[in-house]
Amino acid sequence: MTYEVNMRIIKYELIVRIFVERRITMRLNETKMQILMGEQEMNIRMLAERSGVSRQTISCIKAGKSCSPVVACKLAEALGVTVETILKQ
């Protein structure tokens, strides 16, 4: 791994740790997720398999529910983007 990749991993681990300790949840941008899934010809089942997040959880997130930072990171990784890309602004 490159230095840049290692630093990004450390950054996300620290962010996740802070969010988990404070029990903070995140809202993801459902439209961006849907676009990213469409670009990769991915359905909910495929995203669930790639991310390790249940189909039910993904469906809830797409319906506007919040999720934990850990789930957000798993989904972003499975979609090949950073968490910031799919966060609701």
C-alpha cells in the first residue's frame, strides 16, 4: 500500500471510532447511491454481497434512514468511492 492509502485508512478509522463512541449516525445521499449502483449495474443484492451489509439495511438507507459510520464506510468501499461522496450534505 502507498503512504496515501495508509493515511486515508487511518483517517477513516479515527472518524469511525469517534462517531461510534459518540453514537453518531450518518445520512447517506440516496440519489447518489442509486446513480453509483446504476453506473456499475449493481442491484441491492449485489451491493449487500460486496459490502457485507444486509439488503434490509440498504433498503432502509435508500428510504432515507440513517446508518452507522461503519455501514457507511462499507457501502462506500463497495461502491468504490469515499464516504464523503455518498454523505447527504
